[in-house]
Amino acid sequence: MSGSDGPSVGVGGGGGSDCAGTRLTRVLAGPDPTVVGTLSIGSVLAVQLDPGPPEAVIVVSAGKFAGTVTAATELRECLRQGIPFKATVTDISGGAVSLLIVADL
């Protein structure tokens, strides 16, 4: 699956209440094949901000790096504010892992 990140729904940026409504669909970028092999549809992963450099939004499964989330400016800002997020696996096609990312409040 080539770089299609899918739509971004909701608003980002502003205060924590804006972040609570953020819903993103993304394809995991730079996936770790070892970790991806342990995932299934419905798996819930942690979303974290890695300060870098460069700063990046990363996805973690059972404490192991699964990959990154790109095109996530609003998500990055919400994570900086301390709003927790989780990613649920919605599809796995070969090595491509589709995620639904929402606030974990």
C-alpha cells in the first residue's frame, strides 16, 4: 500500500477538549516486521511522542517499537499537551497495518 495516510477527522491543535475529539486513520510507517507479526485486527497499541531528534509520533506494542505515524501534526500537538492516545489495528494487508487513532481518555 503506498503512502496513503487516509483522512483526518476532528480538530487538533487547541486545548485538550479539541484533542479529545481527534480521530485519525493512518497506515503504520516503517513497521517493525517482528512486532507486526504479533498484531491482529483489534490489537490496541500505545501512541507516544518520541522527542528525537527528530521528534516523531511512535506506536508501541507491549513495550516494543511497532512503527511511526506520519502526517500527524495535530496528533503531535495533542501529545505535547499530555493527552494520551491509543491506536487500534483496523486492517493488516501484508506488511501494511492500518490504524484508528483516538484519545485514550
